[in-house]
Amino acid sequence: TGQTRAIAAALALSLLFHLTAMAYVYVSSRAFGVALPARTLLVIVPVIMFISSLPITIGGLGLFEWAFFFTFGASGAGGSPGLLVGLLVRANSLLFSLWGGIVYAVRGVGRGGAGRAS
């Protein structure tokens, strides 16, 4: 049925999203010489995402970085490298958001930009 296909598609996209996030954390951690096994990343990345989504701080500021510190420390990789990875991921996110904001400001809405209504 249509519902079964929609659920299967949602599960597949969710799996793809989480595997991509895991790869991103892996590559970011390698930048600091930390090589976590895939099975460890399969556990800590969803935990990081869950912790950072809790509505405790504005925009997850500080909580996101603490989640990296805590999970990397608990996995044996060390809290300090975890904090560095969290800060790198946050910096990348801010950099790409800034770039997107510049593109949005230049293209604008209603002048052929992505926000133009049909």
C-alpha cells in the first residue's frame, strides 16, 4: 500500500541521513588523528544527535559540543578530541550557513531565487 511505501522510504532516508552523519563525524575526527571504529560511530552519532536536539539551550549551543565531549570520552577516544570535533562540525555548519545566507541575499526572493512562488 501507499503507507507501507511511505514508511519504507522514510526509513531508508533516515538510514541514509544517519550513515552520512556518521561518515561526516568520522572524517572530522580523522582531522584530529582520532580513528573511531564504525561500530562506535554507529552508537555515538545518534546519541550526539539526540542530546543536541534536547530543548535545553538556544540552538543547542554548548549542548552540541558537550555531547561530543561526553560521547568521545565515554568511547575511550578522550573528551578533548571530542570537543575539537564538535567545534569543527559547528564551525563547518556556521560557515556553510553563512555562505547560504550570502547566496540568498544576492539572489533574493521573487527575483528568480529559490523562494520564488510559482
